[in-house]
Amino acid sequence: MLAAPRLPPLRAHWPLLTLATVLAAGLAAPLATGAAAPGFYLEVLLGGLMSGVLYSLVALGLVLIYKSSGVYNFAQGAMVLLAALATARLSEVMPLPAAIGAALLMMVALAWLVERLVLRPLINQSPMAVFMATLGILYFIEGFGQLVLGNDIYKVDLGLPKDPVIVAQRWFEGGVLISPEDLVAAGIAAALVAVLALFFQRTATGCALRAVADDQQAGQAIGIPLGRIWFIVWSVAGFVALVAGLVWGSKLGVQFSLAEVALKALPVVILGGLTSVPGAIVGGLIIGVGEKMAEVFLSPVLASGLGVAGGGVENWFAYVLALLFLLVRPEGLFGERNIERV
């Protein structure tokens, strides 16, 4: 019996290539049509990249939890809030480095409590049960933080330069406005990605984590301590949440709206792949750039073409883009394709 011919790569992936072509054309359109000066275009592009890095910091925590349990952790945004809120309040009574250390210990303690009281009783249960448990953790953390730490807007001063600077005045008229604080955040995210990628690929714990994500029962059968793996993963996710909370808190102030950043991280992991650490970064950059470009350049076009007020494009653009990716590549750009025998 002759084997069925394999589809050529370009033909097999034409929906994804078509979507990528449309996005690339939209990205280049403001320059090609003269709608934006090169300096202003570059400024918007850099702003989008920096926003994407902040989204990626939250998405990293989501990827960590998903790789260990196969469940989307809705509590990640609340963890970002709790870590930032604890640091802000503790820094009022102690030096900032000590406050950060204490907040990190709090996140590790939270990971231990989650593993002991929530995840351990749910071993080998359905993913839906664990998913519902993360919702419960979300509301508990938000209520606990508001009860114990307060609900005002607090500041976290990391000593980063906040005043934007103008660069490249020699090449672009008026120069390009950039934020040094965003550049530092980008460096932090790049370092975290490198460390986490090495953790997953080069350490025994990382290999055990991937095995548990594939099949919990099989992992237990070969002697992998599931409880310890979950504790480590939630601790690392807590550390990532602390870093993200510090960056977001320094930039926007520590407030309860930080818990909603996990919703913006959902399109990020859909694009990059729920199981890919580098995918979280790439997805964040795509979402960040797409939002900024759509808000600055697409919104006026829609307003004039449809006769509407305009604005608010960045609030829905990420979710529309994620929907399109779900239609053409559900596993994401770097996600693992699941193949099941029937």
C-alpha cells in the first residue's frame, strides 16, 4: 500500500503564512504609505516592544505552571499583585532589598501552602478540577492582599531612571524618545528567559517537570515526586511574579488592576505556545508591537473609514489576533503539537 504523499511545507502551512504576511504588511504600511515619519515610527515600535516585554514577564509564570500541570493558572495575575503589594508595604518599614527578600519568602511560603492544601489533594484528578482550584486561589489572594496589605495605590521605587531620553537625533528629525526604565525591564526579561530555558533543558528537575506535564501517573510510576515538583514550579512562578510585579509597580504604581495583567498574558501564551518559554517572549513582543501600532496607526483609519469615534483598539486587538492564531495554529508558534492515535 502506497503511503500518502506528504504536503509541501509551504502548502501545509498556508493559513499561518497568510496571516503572517498580512501582519507584516500592516507593520510596514505606515512607513510605506508615508503616514508616519521614520523617527516617530521607530518610537512607536520600541514602545510596543517594551510593553511586550512586560506582558512576557507575566506569561512566563503561566508557562511554568502549565508545563507542570497542564492547567492555565488564572491566579498568576493575583500572584503578581501580591508580590508587588508586599514589597511596597514592607519597604515602608525596612530597606527595599530586605523588603524584596521578604516578599520572595512570602511567595515561596504561598507555593508551599498551595502544594500542600490545594494541589496535593488533586493529584491525578481532572485538569478541570485543578483549573477551578486556580480560580479559588485567585480570589483568595486578592481578598487576602486587600485585607492585610490594603487597597490603596502604592509606589515601588527601584531607583531606575524614569525620565525619557531623546536619542538618534543625528539620523531622525526630532530624535527618538525612549524610556531607560523599559530598557532595564527588557534586559531583566531576557535574563529570565535564558535562565529558565537552561533550567528546563539542562537540569534533572526540568526534565522531571516536562515528564510530569506529559503524564502525571507515569511520572509517579518512575519515582518522580509530584508534590516536590509542583512546589518548585510554583516557587519559581512566584519569583517570576515578584519580578513582574516590581517592574509593573515601578512603572504604573502598585494597584489592584495589576491582577488583570494575567488576562492580557493569555493572548501572549496563545501566540507563543503554552509550553514554550521562548514562545512567551516572542508572543509578548508580537502582542506589544501589534497593540501600539494598531492604536496609533489603525485606530485613526478605522475612525475615518467607519465614521466612529475611534480609540480603544489596543483593548481588543490582542484578543482578535489570538483568535486568528487559534484558527490557523492552535498550539502556538512554539507550542508542542499533540498527536493522538485513534
